[in-house]
Amino acid sequence: NIVLTQSPATLSVTPGESVSLSCRASQSISTSIHWYQQKSNESPRLLIKYASQSISGIPSRFSGSGSGTDFTLSINRVESEDFSIYYCQQSYSSFTFGSGTKLEIK
Amino acid sequence: EVQLVESGGGLVQPGRSLKLSCAASGFTFSNYYMAWVRQAPKKGLEWVATISTSGSRTYYPDSVKGRFTISRDNAKSSLYLQMNSLKSEDTATYYCARRTEAPFDYWGQGVMVTVSS
């Protein structure tokens, strides 16, 4: 099974800062990584697919990069509505999710 | 507008069975793979099952293989999850999700399943 390790577990930032969230795969998965946002008591929402492909309706401040084993979700100038948990998911072999990064207000 | 509405959750004793349903609308249901994903309380996401467009192919992780069965009725635009031999570790919110290519692009609001005596 492919294990995804997300870091940090919690990231405390001030609105307006730009951040990078990391997801590392236990083996090479090409670009088969997808990112989701989950706000408190809500369902997950797809933000980025295949490492860097944008999703219709998602603000342009969200972007993704990486290939192989190391992937990054970047948020340019965090807004108040962005404070939530972010998960990465791989689809290279079956499906697994990372444990999540909680983005909280400093 | 794509909508996925789950139902059928509740409290069930260990070893018993439960069947979840998901009513889909706003898209051509028969054109999409569908899946169930669960989330234990205060925990992360875990993929539970996937079914092909026709229902002829199904996929499960080892944690539920042999106990859970995913199925669909394209005429009713409905997805199901039959859960047998339930364990306490199956306690979670269960989400119905549409699968496009590889990621899950739409999710239902979720239904809670509690396995406890």
C-alpha cells in the first residue's frame, strides 16, 4: 500500500500570508495526487487534481506542484475562509489519503 | 446541480448489518464510476469501495473486503453499500462520492454509522 505523509500536521498562519503544504508518497506515483479541502462539519471539496491541474470554481490562489514522491499545495495569500483541513490522495495504486494538515489562524 | 444524498445510517450492534443508500441527481449517473469514502470521528479519510459504470466491476480495500458490498441501480440513479459483520472500527461518517478520472469530484453530505452494543 502506498502511504502518504502530510506535513506539518498543523500550520498556524496569519491571513494574508502565503503557505505551502507538503505531501510525500512512500513510492513514486508520477502525478497521481489530488488535494481536498475539508471545512469543519462539511464534506471534502476537490481543489487540485493530478498534482497541478486546476478545478473549475476553485480560487486561483490555490495551486499544486510536484511529481514522483514529493508534492506541494500552495495557497497564495491565505484568506479567512481557507482555515480548514487539507488532505492529499493518491490514485496511482488503489486509493489512499494522507492524514491531513490543519491550517489554523495564528 | 450535482447532488448526492446519503441515507440509511444509524446505530447498529457489532456483528449486525446495515445498508446505506445514495440518491444522485443533476448528472447522468450511469456515466460515472461511484465510490464510498468514510471518516471515523476526528480522523482522516478512508476509501471504502468503488463501482464501475455498469456495476460489473467493484473494488475494495482489505479492511472491508468480504464484509462490504457496493452496488448501483442506474435506472434509479442510486448507489448502495451493504455492510455486514460490522465492527466498532467501522464507526464513521460515510460519504457517497462521484469519481471522475481518478479523484472524487463531488461528495454527499455524509451519513453517520455507529457500531456499538
